[in-house]
Amino acid sequence: MKQILIIAIVSACFLIGCSQGPETASLSGTVKFEGHEPAEKIYVGLYPEVYDNPIQLGEPIKFLELDNYEFEMKVKPGRYGLVVWAYPFEKYQTNVLIFEPEEHIHFDITLPHFGIRPEYDGYFVVGAINNWTGQGSPMVKLGEKWILPDTTLMPLNKPYKFFAGNEGFWDLSNNDLELIKEWATFNNIYKGGPVVLDPSLYAAESKKATAEIQGGKTSIRFNTLRDELSAFTNEGLIPVLRKMSTFSDKEKLDLWKAFNATLDSLERVYPEFDQMILEKRFGYLRYLHPRDVQLSALRRAKAGENEYDAFYRSDINIDYYKHYLNLAEKLDPESILLDGEFSQAFIEFQHYLDEYPQVAERLNLPSNYFDNELRSFINKSNDRVIVNICMSAGSDYARSGKTDEAREYLIKLKTDFPEHRFVKDGNVDRYLQGLAVQPGNPAPEFSIVTLKGNPFKLSDHRGRFVLIDFWGSWCGPCRGEVPNFKKLYAVIARDSLVMIGLANDDSTKLVQYIADQEITYPNALATKDILDAYGINGYPTTLLIGPDGNIAGKNLRGESVVEQVRAKMKEYRERE
């Protein structure tokens, strides 16, 4: 089963592809307002390119606070996110590509008065009142307004916002604000008194901010292509891949041809962005390659190990790698247009060469070819590519047991990009800790109380094997393992094996799921300390602890988990 990874992938939070040298290009703009008297202050932020996560922007590269309605800033060629915002107006946000050192782009921006959509029939207060978690505190309708019935829980001088659905917006009756540069927005500050949402203070409809752009034709074409490629993936490829099991082999081949024809057409229309389009061929599209049609057939037939070995050495599989080797040679490591999307494909290809080194000989490649290519890109590419390679390779190699390589990429990410959220949120440290939680090493001690109120301390079970399953009821692959672990618990004697599930989950949902599935082995809610100590970033993660307290096996699961556990037990006893 696949493993779900808990990764905050925000590779857009770094300066992307800026060249060295002076800031000779420029961005300028004028700002006007619609539907409300002009704002007293206007804020302009230039951020790293903001495409994958358009909400949280990170620290701005440049930041202006305007008392008038015009701005100008000098920049280097590169990829950026430009955001202009003011209270109480909708913000303007766009990506900007500056190719030429002397390029100038001007924006005539219109910010409409902030509006709320009329279809909402309920509102909530979110903020310090609930630590910015959950749905929030519900408001009650009183006439045409909405009020928070109990303000005693509202901390004074702390931030809050109104929410409806997934949309957050300001309290326009409260002008006490804090500026949040990282999100290009404001929060209201509670100073006491009633909390009231008055719809009459908002525009009758929610309108987008707009801009007329002078110059920057390349940037406009760049953004248009980004939108087309996003639609290609999100509206075309991904829905198809979700229904792959329903297609015949011929239909899959036809789809492969059709999607490639679409990219061929885009290359003709946008020849200056060939690297962006080329990179898309390494993404989800590779799962529609004719080679995967045969691989899917083997999976449906539940082929044996010998059949898979024969397939991986077959001509169609070799031709598959020749095809992608040819594409890889066309990637330009120094292009500011690359995102690093190709890195996951390179990692998968390297796993294949690791498992079948004789294939590398047929391809006339060194056995570590793709590892070398990744390192070459790290030495030459823009920050976005470097971050994506370090995140993808570091996390993937950590899970697959290539600990030295994983440590190399993770330490580079932590050292060179300390402000990245993957680093600041502790994910890198957890992966690095996970590298120490390997077979042969001592299992970190922990004590916990199970859902049934029974104490569980790992060291109390010395002398027996202990299987720990880190999981969650929300996790599809975890749910898929439940029948396997129930079988394991039923067939191996209790005096030989102890089992416990440590769930990162909502307690109510977990208890209900355990009852519905009739899970009888102990379970508990995993604490942050335990998750950190074991370096857990992906679910499910399983560990078999030996009678001596050392780790005897990791990630034992699947339909053969009983045989896997018995084999590890036998290995341990033979070493004694």
C-alpha cells in the first residue's frame, strides 16, 4: 500500500531563479479604489513566486508602505509574486516573470471594496479564541446582523477574523488591525465589547481586484501558460488517473498520445517556455506511458516475483527509460523556468537502477546515474529546484532506507534554507531523527495511556516482541492495513508479540472507527513527543521491537505481514 506523507510542501517560499548582478529591471504601479473611500495606507509586497500555495507567501523580498497611490521598485530578472493590498479592499496578487535585465512592467491596479458572498448562512469567529484551530466559535443572527453571544472567551488585544466556509474576512466594524506581511493581509485586534458582523458594511458582491498591465508581455504569456499547464494537470491528467482502472489498454494508449499531443501543441505556441512544458512530461503523465499499461496488467493478474523481474528487464521497460533519458538530456539546469517537478521521476528511476544494476549496463549508465544528475542540478539550478530536490530525495530516501543520501539532502535543506517551512515546522528534524530509528538501534522509550485507560510503557514488555503501528483513521493506506494487523494479532501468541496502535487522529473519530472495525489490539493517541522521538512523517509507519528493546524491523505490512513478522522473529532468535 502507498504511504501517506505529512509534508508541508511550500517550495514556492524562496526566491526563484534570480540572476546575480544589479537590480536593473523595474516594477511600478498605480492604485485606485472602487466602491469605498480610498484607503489611508497601501501595502506592496514583492515575494518569491507564489503558485503552489497562493495564501501563505512567506517573508517579502521587498516591502513598501505607501501614503500615495504609486510605487516603483528595482529588481533583478527572476520569478516573483507581486501583491498589493489595503484595508478594507480585496487584494491584487499575480506572478511576474522578468526575463531581461532592463525590462520594465507597469500595473494600473483597481482594488474593489471587500465583499462577502450572500449565500453564506452562518459565520464563525476564529483566532486567539480557539488558537486558530477548528471551525471556530459560532455567531448568532440578530435581525440583519450576526453577533458572538459570549465574548468572555475573547482574549483582549489578540487577533481574530470572521469565517464562513473556508473563506476568512475582516471585521469591518473594528479598525484595530495588525499587519501580517507573510500572508499579505490583516487581522482584527479585539479591544473589548460586542463582536458584531454587520453585512451592510461590506460590498454587496465579492469582486476580484484587477490590473491593466503595460509591458511584460513575456510575463503575461508566462502566467497564461502556467494556468494552462495547471488545467492540463488538475482538470485533465489527475481525473483520468483516478479512473485508470476503468480504462481498457487501448484507451490508456490513446490517452497517452492525446496528452502528449497537447504538450506538443503548447510547445509550438510557447516556444520560449519549452523547459516548463518539458518538465510536465516527467510529472503525472509518465503513469500513462505504454509501459505502465503492461505493468498494470501484471498487477491485476497478481503476477509473481519472477514475472515482475522479467518485465523490468524487458525491451518495453528499457525503451521507457531510454525515452526519459532522452528528455532528461534536454533539461537545462540553469533555466529559471524549472520548478523541480522532474526530481521525483529521477528518484524513482534511481530506485529502479539500484534494484536492477544490470539494466544500467544495458543503458550504458553508471549505476548511480540519476543520483549524480540530482547533485548536478543542485549545483547549478535555481532555489526552487534545489528545495524540491532536497525535499523529495531527503524524504523518499529516508523511507526507502538510503540513510546516507537522505541525510545529505535533508542537511543541505536545513543548512541552506533555514526559513523554509519544511525546516521551521520541524519536518526536517523529524526525518533526521527517523534516520536514527532503524533496525539494530534502540527503540525510544515511551509511556502512554491507551484509549481504554490502561498504561502502556515500552520497557515493561522487554522479553517479548512489540509491534508499533503509527497510523490514523483518516489515512487510506492505514485503513487498508487494518485487516492485516487484525489477522496478525489473532494468529501470533500474546506471550510472543505485543501490538499497539499509536494514532495521530481525532479521538472521537478514532474511537468510532476502532469500534466499527472491531479492532481489539490496544490503541492510543500518539503524543507529539512520541512522534518526534520516532521521527514520524509518514503513515502508516510500523516498527517491530525485539525482546532486547532494539528495533528488529521497520515498515512490515501488507497481506504477508504475518510471514514478515515471523521471519524477523526467527532472524532474531537465530542471532541469540
